[in-house]
Amino acid sequence: MNSVLLQVCKELIDDAKTGSADLVFKGICLEILAHANHVLSDKEYMVLVEYTTKRMQEKHLISIDAME
């Protein structure tokens, strides 16, 4: 069950990355991590923290075509 929750958390982070500005994305990540801490095991939570950290460090790419 927890592996499913971990995957869902990762998908939420990915969706937030593609659908929001950088500052908003970071706020969403903090909210996800705060809630995930209550439902994931310590090991899975640390995996999610590492994943989130990597996603936060990625540059936010905006497609010119998407803006038209």
C-alpha cells in the first residue's frame, strides 16, 4: 500500500512541476511532503524527499508553443 502512496506522491510532484510557476511548485512540494510524512514509512519518506529535491533543482522549462 505504501508503495502506491509513494508513487502517487511522485506523480503529484511531477504534475505540479509541469503545471505551476517555480515558487508555487516549491510551496506545493512542501505541502505534499508535510502530508506524506504521516502516511509513508521513514524509508519511503526519505526516497520522496530525495526525489522532490532533484525535481526542485531542475530548471523549469517553458515551451514557447505552449504559450501561444
